Amino acid sequence: MEIRPLEGKTRGAPIEEPSQTVRALLSLREMLLHGAFRPGERISELPLVSRLGVSRTPIRLALDRLANEGLLEASPSGGFTVRAFTLEDIWDAIEMRGVLEGTAARLAAERLASDRDLEPLRKCRDEMASVLSPPTMESFAQYLELNEAFHSAMIDLANSPMLRRTLERVLSLPFASPSALVFAPTLLPGANEMLVLGQEHHCAIVESIENRQGTRAESLAREHSRLARRNLETALANKDIFSSVPGSSLIRVV
């Protein structure tokens, strides 16, 4: 997911160099998703100054952003605490992504101005088909990048800044991004079949947008998002696989 500099101003705080804020935001999100902090743990600005090598203002802005995204919660006594998620939270996040991406696919079909505008989406589709013939561990990283690019290109075609902003907040949550639960064929039983099915969805989505079939495009994109739930349900049966997925340390599994 593309990370953009924060917009606007924090009340009473001067704006420092955007690159420092972005660096703090990326570093803190990475730490949260990889278990550097426990759910419920309190996070304050001062200890992070030396740890991240940036001043307090970028850290404050980054913490505020992460709280807005839902990864942190503001503490009544000051600072922030790390949020814990239930499986129901994750199912809802995946469902919300499906709703928003479905809307994006429908808008893309309805607002497509020129057939040439579909070229980025077609390019991703074709290159993903190429790296999946057959899928290997060497080509898997490339597939993940292309998968992210495909979903981003679909959002671009929707031509809706409001939808993009809303979707970015959902995608920041654990397991919600399009590639968060795409597993290499050697890691998860049935992963190869899921990759093939996912690529079939990609082809059908491009075709429906190309033919201006908004309702079909929306339905396909929503169905495509549900592959993430199927993959997560399979991963939950294997503790080692589940623990290796970014964000798993924030999930309360009963």
C-alpha cells in the first residue's frame, strides 16, 4: 500500500520535514505488525525518539495517524496503547475491503473514459499469468508486487479520491491488504489452487470493466476479496504459518 505524507496540521504543533514523519510512520507500523509491541502495551513519544532517530513531532504525527487507522488507541492517561483484534475484527476488515473494492470495480466500469486507461490493469494481469507458469518461490515475490499493483490500478480507474482514502484506512489493518494472505505454494495447503483462482478473478474483473459491466465487476471484486478469508482460515490451522504472517501478534485467537 502506498504511504503518503500526512495532510493538515496537528493543533499547536509545527510541521517538520515530511520525510521524517513518513519514516516514523513506516517504522512504527512495521514494528506493530511484526510483534515489537504487545497488545495493550503503552507507547509514549520519548522512548521512540532515540529508537527511531527522529524528533518528537514526527513521532507524534505518526502515532496520531496509527490511532486514526485503528492500530493504536489513545490512552486516557496520555500516550497510546497497542490495540488487540479479534478474529471477528479481521473478518470485518476483509469484508469491508471487499465492499470498497467492489465499489471501485463498479465505478471503474461506469467511468472508463478510454480503452487505453485499462492498460496498467491488463499489464498486471498478463505479467501475473506469466510468473504463475508455473508458480515458484522465486517468482512469488514478484507476484505479490504485481497483485498489489493490480488492486491499486483498479482503484485508480474508479477515479474517487474519497473511496481511496477510506480504503487506505482499511488496508492498514492486519490481514486486510490484498496480498496479506496470499501464500506461497510451498507454505499453505491449497495455496497453488488459490493463486490460480485469484488469477481467474483478475481476468474476469478486467473483462467486466472493459465491457462496462459495473454490476458484474462489483460482484467479482467482492468474491475475490473472500479468498483472503479462506486462506486465513487455513492458516489458522497451522500455528507456525499463522505466526509468520505480519500482524498475527495483534490477534486474539480463542
